Amino acid sequence: MPVPQDRKYLESHEWHQLAGDVVTIGITQIAADELTDITYVKLPAVGAKISANGAFGEIESVKTTSDLYSGVSGTVTAVNSELTTNPGLVNADPFGKGWMIKVKTTDANPLAALLSCDDYLKKTGH
Amino acid sequence: MLKRTPLYEFHVACGAKMVEYAGWEMPILYRGITAEHLQTRASGSLFDVSHMGRIHITGAGAADALEKSLTRNIGQIRVGQSRYSLVCNPSGGVMDDVIVSKHPKHWLVVCNASNREKILKHLTDVRDVGGFDAEISDKTESTAMVAAQGPRVVELIGETLDVDVRSIKRYGFETGTYMLSRFTLFRSGYTGEDGVEIIVSSGTAQNMVKSLSGEMSKPDAPIKPAGLGARDTLRLEAGMPLYGHELGESLDPLTAGLSWAVDLGKDFIGADPLRVIAKNGPAKKLVGLELQGPRIARQGSVVKRESAQVGEITSGTFSPTLQRSIAMAYVDAAHAGEGTELDVDLRGSISKARVVPLPFYKRAK
């Protein structure tokens, strides 16, 4: 299963992509496939403070409900409001149109502690 | 080591995602739970249900042993008929829900995969304690069982199998021959659609399924494979109970709304406590709930009225057919009336819900 090299991961299946001081977060294809048809995504409001390894939202599918975790601390600057009406975007394009939030971070090297693509695949048994 | 059904290779060839279920490696989905659900409602789907237990009972005392074990009046069943029944423990709790069928020379009990060992042992104990002349044999792993469900199934199945399906009544069955192998075709199912369930020998199953499904790989194929995920959302829309959710050893069939399958006029294990419940009226009721908004209630979610707990969710999903969040729950009888407004606590946040009649979905006749 393809996992992009240009971002870093949590073992709980969230990807993090850094551009300047803004980190975009979503979930991987592996997670989306495991959840099956996604029916609801609960995201924080713009301006909310989130902290590394804390839950920032919830995702529901036909099968189950799970928390969404952030690997970075900061302030939410954007949320993907399209997921409100079309949560299936996360199944269809988890690394692209299915992104969830953008977080402005003050950490000097915010993704340092996160997993590389290979380590993520190894840790999750893929 | 997980058990595999005779259709394992078929599932893999169809691109199924396989999961563990009750000790078996089963397809949860092929293309997607929602897509498979809608395919079943619109046209037809094929489900492997070979994991379900198939137990034969023969002998002069077979009917008496079953009469003692089952809540349903066995004496009224004619050859060629099946009936839904419960198996209860001495407290009236549900050990399993089963389909019992009367063949010319034996009885067949189809039970849940997770309860197969328990039910085999229970039937054997009932026989031994009662001294019934009956032989009990487990045919689960020498046979396969497939369900074909959906509005186009009955018309299409006749093209492959030499059986006049239309002439079989709901909960009736007939036998036939396919590639020199005997099969039994039941007009029943667990989806809320018309359709059939077929038991055939393990060796013949794969060929039969291939010819039943025909051009299944085409996008507009009338019958496509569907997994356990869709089976669960379909049965929930149809308001059918699932063991481990709506049914269990500490839950009784009257509270579950299954009094139509309990004949209190006869003697069976669990009858006395059930008569007391029938006399006093169940304290709780199994109800359907429609939730506002897209969130899904899960088994164990607390149901409240004015902040006080009045019930608990047993199953929930986002209904693909109705496009709304639905659930079943046990609710205190005082708050179980149709139209009652309730709250469901979903991980700390409240979703509004309303009691609605079951089933959520009923097919057009």
C-alpha cells in the first residue's frame, strides 16, 4: 500500500506534512481502509489549541469510532470543512482531499519525534 | 489456527478483506460495506454463511429432545418447513437463536458460529438427562452454506438450480441436485429481503457459487458477493436481533420482542421464568431509535432521559438505505413508547434520539 515519503507518521495512523511552520494532518490509507466507510469526522474549531499526542477529533465509520491524534502542539489555522458533508473523501483520497486540519506550530523541529514512512509501516505490521 | 470455509479461495479471488469471526476467517467486505448493502437492497448479493453451525438430530426421540430444548412448538412443523426459535437456559435467558427445519428423516438446527460448541453440548445434555433416543451430529465442516439475498435473487436462482423457488413459501425448503450433489434450498435470510439460503456439500460449494454469481465481476452484475459487514447493517435495518448484541444468556426472548417465537403452552427449558415475565410484563423493551445527526451509537452507549439512565444501546449504524443514524436499545418499559424523545451519550456528547417502530426497513411486497 503506498505511503508517501514526504511526511511523517504516528503509530495511530495520522500523517503530518510540514510546510513552513504549518503542519497538515490527516489519516493514512491503511487507517481509512481499516475503518471502512467513514460516516462522520469531528474536527476542532479554527483557533483551538492542540497538544502533541492529544486527541484533536473523532472519526466514525460503519464499523467503529476512533479518536484522532496530533503529533504536534500548536494552534489550528484551518479545518477541512468539506468533510462535514462528504466524510467519504477520507476513504477516497486520505493523503490529499481527505486532509483534516492545519496546525501552526512554534516548535523548532516539530516532526522530529514522529515516525518515518518505513518505521510507520514496520510499527503497524505492514 | 482459524478455520476456513470451503469458499475461502473464492473470497480471496474476489478481493475480499478477511477478518477473524468466531474462530473463522471470514470476508468482512469485498468492495465496501455500504456498496454491498445497497447492492443487496437493489438487486442481489451472495453471502458465505458456512461458519454457522449445522447440527443434525435423528432418531425416535429427536422431536421430543428438540421440544424440550426449543421455545417453539416443534409438533406443529411439517416436513419441508423451517421455524425461527430460541434455545433458553433454565433462567429463561437466551443461549442462542436458531432455525430448526424438519426433513423427512432428520431435524436440522442452524445455530450461530460463536455458540456451536455450546449448543452441541446443550442438546447432548438434554438428550442424556431426558433419556431421549436421539443421535446428534455436527455437519458444519462437511458442508457449506450460502445466502443469496435481494429482490432479483428468486428470479435468477432458477436459471442455475433446478428448483422452482417461487413455489417455496417463506420459511419453507426443498432439496435438489447440483453436479451429482444434493443440496437444500431454504427461502429465508437475514437481510430483510426475499432470497434463499442453500446448504451443499463442501466439495460442490465453490462450483455452485461460481455459477450462481456468473458474471459477478461486471459492474452491473445482478448478484455480487457481500461480506459480514453488510450482513450486519442489513439485519439491523430489518430489525433482526444478533446474538451478543440484542440476545444473550442474561436477556430473555420476551423482553427482546420475540414472544411470537415462544410457545408458553408447552414444556421447555426456561419456560417457568418466562411465564412469570409474560404475566408481569417485561421491565425493559427492545426498541428502535432514530438519532439526529450523523453520529453512530455503539453497543454499550448509555440511553438517558432527563440525565437519568433509562437504557443501553445494543447495535447502531448509519443506515445506508434510510441515510440516517439508527440503533436498537433496551429501554425501561416506561420510556419505550413510540415517539419518546431520548438522549444517547456518545463518548460524552449527547445525540437526540426518538423511539421508532421496528423494523427500520421493510421491503416492498
